[in-house]
Amino acid sequence: DQQVKQNSPSLSVQEGRISILNCDYTNSMFDFFLWYKKYPAEGPTFLISISSIKDKNEDGRFTVFLNKSAKHLSLHIVPSQPGDSAVYFCAASGGYGGSQGNLIFGKGTKLSVKP
Amino acid sequence: GAGVSQSPSNKVTEKGKDVELRCDPISGHTALYWYRQSLGQGLEFLIYFQGNSAPDKSGLPSDRFSAERTGGSVSTLTIQRTQQEDSAVYLCASSLSWGGRGNGYTFGSGTRLTVV
């Protein structure tokens, strides 16, 4: 059973427009969420994170929104650039005990930004 | 080192052979994690180390998989009697403290394993 779900395997947007990547989770113990970006033949790289005590975190063109009641988070990229084309993974972590401290990843969404 | 280093970057092996994958984490990172990504799938957790011990082995797919870490540094993931379903990219990550809070994990570039 997937605890972190990214239901859109791919997304295509025009350069300059907003990209919105969505992520849903099922485990109410999750209290820390991250987004990773992955280019082909490279490992994932950390992009932005959010703690469950917040509902928004912004870093430059990237903003993550968290809706705890809906168990939903989203990543907004604005304006989108061709260099943002990559696979984006949502990840979640819960607590410091046992396996819940490890990051659980979604399947990823492939973003294509067209010039 | 400056980043997480994994070797080999690519490995093609015959079904039934054993393989060893190596991970050299960032110096000083006490936590080390192994994940794998099969075609069309997300990152599947395999095992993590805190120092040299592995408190959570729950993600290892079968008893053909094992991992060890020595000196709180280098880790090896061993797959015995490889099967075609073992074909995947095996990713190693490390973090300064367990759980990856803050900036999360730093990943290596992975080892692409192909079992033929």
C-alpha cells in the first residue's frame, strides 16, 4: 500500500507559466515533507521541504503548500524554465522512531517545460 | 568526499551470479540509506544504517539481499543469486543525522544493475 502518492506520472507546461505538482499521503504520522528533483543518470537532489507546523514554505521560484486536513501537498514552480524539466519526487517522514524516520517516496512526476 | 560516491555506475551480470554494490558516503554523515528504483516505480527503501548498525532491514526484498557498513563509512549492498527482477537503479544516500530532517538526504548517482 502506497503511503505517498503522486498520481500524475507526467506534466507538460509552457516556459514562463506555473507548474503545479501534487502529492497525497495516507499516513497521519508523517510530519515532514520534502521534494526532490532528479535528472536522468543522476541521483535525486533536495529541492525544498516543509514541516507539518507550517502550511507554506517558499524558496525563490519554488513554493510548497501543505494541507494537513486533506493530507495533500503541492509544489509550485513559477515561472517555469526549461531547466526545470526533470522528475520530481515527493517524500515524507514521520517521527524519530523506527522506520517512520526514513523517507518514504512517491513514484515521481516527470515535468517537461517547453520553450 | 564532497558527495556520495557509488560504484560501479553500471553493472551487467548474468542471472544467478552474485553482485556487490559500493557506497562511499559524505565524510561525517552518520546515517546511510539504500534505495532502489525499478523501471516506472518510485524510490523503494531497502535498508538504513546508523553508524555501523542497521536497525531497520524491513525493506530488503529477500534473504538474497544483505548489506554491511564498516568504520561508519563505506557500505556494500550484496545481492546473491541475482534474478532478472533485481534489475534496477540502486541509490545510496547519506545524511548528517538520522531521519534526514532539514535538507534531507544527499544521494549518489546510483548503480544501474542489469541482470541478463
